[in-house]
Amino acid sequence: MSSETVIHAEELTKTYQMGAVQVQALRGVSFEICSGEVVAIMGPSGSGKSTLMNILGCLDRPSSGEYILDGERVSQLNDDRLAKVRNRSVGFVFQSFNLLNRASALTNVELPLRYAGQRKGRREQARQALESVGLADRINHHPNELSGGQQQRVAIARALVNNPAMILADEPTGNLDSTSGKEIMELLLTLNRERSTTLIIVTHDQNVASQTHRIIRLIDGRLEGAQ
């Protein structure tokens, strides 16, 4: 495994028990993602991409296999440790933004730092993150005072604020019009170029995927072409 490898996934499986039936969502998935890469994860409904995203984001564990994130073996961690790794190493960007409606943009961006127990410099870090996504003049606005594209920029600032090992974006342009969606993709790719931020995008949009460095395709819980 390269010293620059951020994600090492080896023979990941995930089986769900649905009553008397076992559903195999992942069937031995293996790949690596290096620091600074931009990778798309694609696949039809039921292909296992949401399951894989949850494992990569430390929201769930594989049934078997090895998952190493930023040098740490996370496959078998307990819930508390998994939450700490998730907060430190993963920045999430969701299709539906997932912002607190009653909080300002600045307070929303501060949240990962609060969860990490950081006290000093928290507000300034959040302010700088918002400036980096072009929202220096919107820091005190609430989500209902922002456009969809601006809300997604707040979400990206929140994902960036604690300098995670990777950003995991789930359909980041899915709730946006074409112009706003194009701007958000340009922003993500600019952040990748300027900060060498590792970026994983789960998407159905071939146009979005075509702008990444490579595409991981899942079919029936396996990598496309894998036997």
C-alpha cells in the first residue's frame, strides 16, 4: 500500500439480513484511492454504491474485508472510535445540504469543530472556510436566506473546515439547477487543485463523472469487470 494511499479497500463484503433472507450488497470489492485523486462512484440502483459510500464514510462497517482510511484500520472499530475517525477524516457533502435551518452559515460550518471538541480558533476557521467557497459576505445568513447553490457552498465549507483526509460527496449537484450544479462542480475541482483535496463523488450524472480522474463502477455489488 502506497504511503500516499488515502483509501485501501480489500475484499469488502456487506450482507444484510432481511427477515429470513440474506441480501449481499457488496461482494468482495477491492480498490485504492490516492491522495489528491478525484474519483466518481457510479452504478444503477441496487448496485451497492450507497452501501459502499456508507462504509467509506465510516457510517457503517463491512461484514468482512479490510478498510484502511488515512493509515488507520477502521473495519472493526467500535461506534465511538468510528465516530471520531469519521469526524476527523471525512468531510460530507450531501444532495440535500443537511444544514441546520435555525443556525447561521458560520455556525453550520463550525459544527465539525464543535464535535471534535475544539474551542480555540473555531469561529475563525469557519470564517476562512466560508471565504474559500466564496461566501465571505453570507456568513451570518441562515439557509432559508440562501440559494440552493449557496447552501451547497456552505455544506462544502463545513466539509472542508477540519481539513479531512477526503471529501465524500453524495450527488452534490442533484438538487441544483444546471447552472448552479456546474458552479458547484467547478468549485469542488478548484479546491482539489488548490488544496490537493481527495474527492469522492457518488453520482448518477455521467457529465459529473466525466470530470473526475477515474470512475469506479459497481454492478450487483461487484466492481464492473471483476470476476
